[in-house]
Amino acid sequence: MVEPVRERILAEATRLFGAQGFAATSIQAIADAVGITKPTLVYHFGSKDGLREAVLDAVMGHWRNEVPRLMAAAAAGGPRLDALLTAFFDFFRRDPGRSRLLLREILDRPQELALRLRRDLQPYTGLLTHAIEVGQGQGLLRSDVDPAAYTVLVISSALGVVAVGEHTAALVAPEPDVDALQHELLRVARTALLSPRPPDRPPEP
């Protein structure tokens, strides 16, 4: 099945914006990558800025739909966290340009991206922080975890693993692959959140 032209434009724009940055990527370069004319691209998105907004809308829109679904489907604690992070990794690893695009936006337009995150994603990531607070109240999760700070750190770490993990792996030898980095981040995130099980009591004399 041939992918619609609009979706092909979004995919190539995501890849090129992530690889080269918005300023260094021309409308013509995106049109050439898609195999269409520049006027056709402009017809769909109006301008380069309109295309940038559409690319970010596509990334944010995925998570506006995905987070509530996963939160409703998974149990509190470790399974819920695993489901969210695994879905996060899967989405960004299917197209690494997505994670690189967000890192570019963080560096190039930090204030604009922060406004968009507050508007588009904060209500949904708030579901995770609320779930952590509920788990803490039930004694399932560590009481010393700051739910908001934990959420930011885990999502930022996951984004970094996908965007640059294959390159920063050169810091150590042997170099871990992205699968190993993902597995280890899940383990660390889970361990940091779950309350330790109390030691078994010795048998009564």
C-alpha cells in the first residue's frame, strides 16, 4: 500500500529536521526526498513553519492518545511503568528522527517547546505522576520518590538513549547496543520506584 503524500512528507521532514536541524533543511530538500515538487509540499502545509508545526503535532498527538490508553490498560507500579516506557521506546526507535527532532527543538527553540509540552503533554504525563502518588499511598512504591522529578528524568533518559545512545556507547568497552541500554534503563527505573520487599521474618522459636 502506497503511503499518502502527506504522511511521506511528514516522515521525511521529521528525518531531515532531526538530522540537520530546521534552519539547515530547505523545503526543496524535503520535496526532493519525498519525490514531489516544492509547490505540492507547500499545497499540503502552506510553509516551512507550517510543516514544522505539523511534524511536532504528529509526535505530540501520538502521546496524547497513547498515554491514557496505556494507563488504563496496565496495573499500577512496575507493569504500568514498563508498558509506558516500552511503548515510548518502540515509537521512537521505529523512527529515530523523532527523538533527534525533539532534541533539536530543545536546543533551538527551548521556550517554544516548553510551551508546547505544557499545553499538549503535561495533562497526560500528569496521569503517570498521579499513578505514582496513588502507588505511594498504597505502600507499593517508594515514598521518597518525587513523582514529578522521576517522570522528567525517566522520559529524558529514554529520549536520550534512543537519540544518541548508539554514539555515547563509545564511552565504555565493550560498547552496549541500544537494546542493552533500553533494558538497563527499564531495570533502573523499576528498581528506583518499587518499594523493597521486607526481609522474611525468621521462624518463631
